[in-house]
Amino acid sequence: MNKLKAAVIGCGGIAFQKHLPALSKLKDKVNLAAFCDVVEERAENAAKEFGSEDAQVYSDYKELLKDDSIDVVHVCTPNISHSVITVDALEAGKHVMCEKPMAINSKEAKKMLDAAKRTGKKLTIGYQNRFRNDSIALHQACEAGDLGDVYFAKAHAIRRRGVPTWGVFMDKEKQGGGPLIDIGTHALDLTLWLMNNYKPKLVAGSAFQKLKDKPEGNIFGPWDPEKYQVEDSAFGYIKMENGATIMLESSWALNMLNGKEAQVTLCGTEAGAEMFGDAWKNEGYIKFNTTKYGQMVEAETSGGAGVAYFEGEEADAGYLEANQWIDAVLEDKEPVVKPEEAFVVTQILEAIYQSAETGKAIEINEQEGILSFTK
């Protein structure tokens, strides 16, 4: 097996929390050879903790991309730069894992899709929640037809008070929005993947900035209201071409008791399913519901799933995501998260924001594989 040389562009929170620890566990497949950040000290710290002995450090990603020995690039920068860095990396002959969301809007995401097709390089997006035990189990149930035709779903991304107060999360220009594009994107990706339905037709949405001046009680400490530029909650109604309907709820701050993040409720003709538990700890579980013997019946999973992507002793979602991605490059196969799927997620999120801004439903027409908005 050949060993890949990987680079990480953007050495902030998500790189240290997910990408770098996961890649460092794949030493037999990956050499962490280069690190880049606009704050060079962050790149130096990443190289010191995770890099190979001869790891290179950069403050300009374009200089890094000149290194022909780099095979794979992980883009972990603010949303505004996802597209331009990804396109440049693909054009430089690198395979790219870009952190979610795919891009700040559909126009930028389309550039990424086109570059991947043009260069023949692999592109995937960081939706690690697909690799949780409960997600894998529910996906297997859907594929087996246990739920029948899934015609209604809820995509949950609700925090009571969980506004991220670091980095550029509250900067609308750099991020494109708040909880909808940050955590709503995970819930929507899971829902579309479980339903295996990527044909949206009509989208309507609302976005609210009602609690920006009420920073008390936040689990990450009080935020600065003067810097709070994004929504604190957003909600979407998505009708698919086949009539199936999805309700998407997202919030960083909402006066609601029961939070539910990166979880899904599915309702099918044969059965329903709902995710519960601490999904972010990979301790989520599923409650299935149906009717049998003339009675309403419920069944609950007890863990132990995940065999679809399991290899070795580590089984956390970030590791499984990185492992299958690196294998996709090494074995020249499709990654689990296809860029075309992530593109549809971006389209729907943009349509919700547009609907919230205009007060109108947004119709999405598909032409030659490209989604365009019709107000």
C-alpha cells in the first residue's frame, strides 16, 4: 500500500478537534507533511503535535499547493474560503476533503463540483455524523426497506444556548450565516442521505435574530452582542419532487427545553424512526415505531452498530470518516459523502436563507444536473 502525503489548510478548532487526531491514527496510510494557517504560529503548533519530522509550515496556502508531493489536502478554513481554496487545490492536482458546509452559497459550491470533474480528482465534504453508530444502523434500516416509503422527516439541530463565541462563527460575511449553515447543515445532510432523496422542489424558511442581546446562560460563555451578525435560529420547509416533506429546525439559542442536534425523525409507510441520546458523543440510539398484532409497537436500539465502516480498535465518527476517505483515494473509489450530495444541501440552505429574506417560497428547478432558483 502506498502512503499518502497530506496537508491541512486552516489549523484552528475543527482541525485540532477532528481532522488532525483522526489522520494521526492512520500513520500506516498517511504522512501529515504540511500545515498552513494565516496565523503561522497555529500551523507551527499543529506541525509540532501531529506532523512528520520534516513537516513543512506555511502561512500562504498557494505556496503549499506548489509542493507536487502532496496528494491530499484537508480544507478547514472559514466558510467564505472553502470554494477558492478547494478549487485551487484540485487544480494543483490534489484530492480534497473540505470541511462542511461545502461552500458559502451554491454558486461557489458549483465551482468546486466543476473543478473536481475537470481535474478528475476526488472531492468530499466533512459530514462525519454519517459515521456514527446510530446513523449507520438507521441507514441500514432504510436501505433494507424497513421503514417503507419515507414521506415525512424532521431534521433537528437545536441548541438551547450554545452559541460558539470563538473564531468567526458570528461573522456573517465569513460564515454566510449562523446555526442554519453551521449545524443545520449536518442535520439536513443526514436526512437526505437516510431518505436517499436529493431532488428538492420547493423551499420556504424563516430566520430570526431575537436573542442577540441576551447572552446570559450560554454554555460557551457570554457572547458580544455587538459582534453577533447572524441569525440565532432558522427553520425550513422542504418539499421534494416526489412530494416527500422535510422540516428543518436549527438554533444556537432558543427558549426550548429539549435540544436535539444532528438527529433525524423519519416517518415511512411501514414504520417510523427517531434519533435520541448524545449523538455528539456517539452515544445516540434509535426508537423505531410501527404497528403489529393490532397494537402500536416500539423498539429501541442498544448500540453496537457501525460495522459498515469499522476497522481496527478506533470507531469514533471522525476517525471512520478519515479512514474511508483515505481508502477512497488509495483504492480509487467513491467516498461515502459525494460532492453532488453536499451540493444539494448547500442549495437548500441557500434557498431557506433567500426565503427568509424575501418572505417568499423558493422553487428549485433542475436543469442538466444543475439546480437553479426560481422565486
